[in-house]
Amino acid sequence: MDDHPLSRIVADVLGGKVDQYEIIMRKYQRSIFQYCYHMLGNYAEAEDCSQEVFLKAYRSLKAYKQDMPFEAWLYTIASNQCIDVLRKRKLSRYLPFLYQKDQDNTPIDQHIDAKYYHHSVVQAMSKLSPEERSLLILRCVEEKSYQEISLIMQKNSASLRKKYERCAAKFRKYYTQVKGEKKSHEDTQRSGTEKHHPAGFPARARLHPSGHEQAPDRA
């Protein structure tokens, strides 16, 4: 369905054929849900949010100006809706995506994949503002061009490009910090476990490749 029949469907809906709105929902429901899910990190909330997006779009259909692509207009509503939800409940859980180390020297957008859930990434993302996270999602997950993102976020594409670079740098910084804190915590736990072994406690028997236990080393 291209913009020409879409404009006709919008006109039909505004003319009273409300059942035609289902055609619009079927076309964009999956992509809008995925965007909401990436933003909110919760399936049930993403469902509620995406339904609210289509409800708001229906109520605002008269205000839609056809000089703007309908998809961009719909994503603008979705972006605003998700940001409102995040601000109200102050989420600690955010879009999880896998990010490789700096020395890999590859673009950050090549390493974002919504199927990976990593606690360190969630923590790093939680330090970004909703607007920053939305920019990363639209660019990396949704694979939108800067021109498309500029229509959705109503920002200049050149400034968005610079902001994206700053957001990626901030994410790398936070991710490195979180990984460092996690490693330090693990080292502390490991050290504490070793200190609690009683003096003279015999070394644990080791399993030989043959499947038999070897006697512990003796001084």
C-alpha cells in the first residue's frame, strides 16, 4: 500500500468509513509494536502503548498533513507516547542490545540486535535519556535514515547525526563503566570466598581425564 491509496483510505475514514482504519492498523501494527517494545522493554506495556498510539492517531487523523509521510507521522506519535511512559514510571529497564568492545573498531549500529539480553547493556542504556535511547533505536534497530528520523523527532538531520555520535559515545562510556563495576564485584566475591576457607583445609580432589579422582596435592 503506497501513499496514494493510503491517502484515499484516510479520506474514507474521515468521511465516516471507520472500518477502513483497520487497513492502516494491519500495515503498521507490527512495526509500531516492535518500536514500542524496544523502547519499553516489556511485552505487555508495548502492546498497551502501541494500541494507544493507534487510538491517538485515529483521534488526530484530521490534523494529519499529507506533505509528511504517514509512517513518519505515526512514528512521531509512537515516540512521544513511549517517552511519556518512560518519564512517568522512570524505568530502570531499557532496550537491551549487544555491543562489542571498542577495539573491534566497527560502527555501533552493526552490533545492535534486539534478541540479545545482557544485564550490563540494560544498565548502560538506563543511563541514557529517553530521547537518546529513541534515537539509537530508530537508527540502529529500526534502521531509519537520518532524514526519516528528522521527520519523526522533528529535528534537523545534520544535528541528529552529531547527536547520534554523542549518544553512541555515551553508551560506550557507560557500558565500559558497568562492565568494570561488575568485574570488580565478581573479584571481591571471589576473594571473599577464598578467605573463608579454614586454614589447613585439604585441597579438593581433582577429576582425572580418565574419570577417576586424583588424591589432593600434599605438601
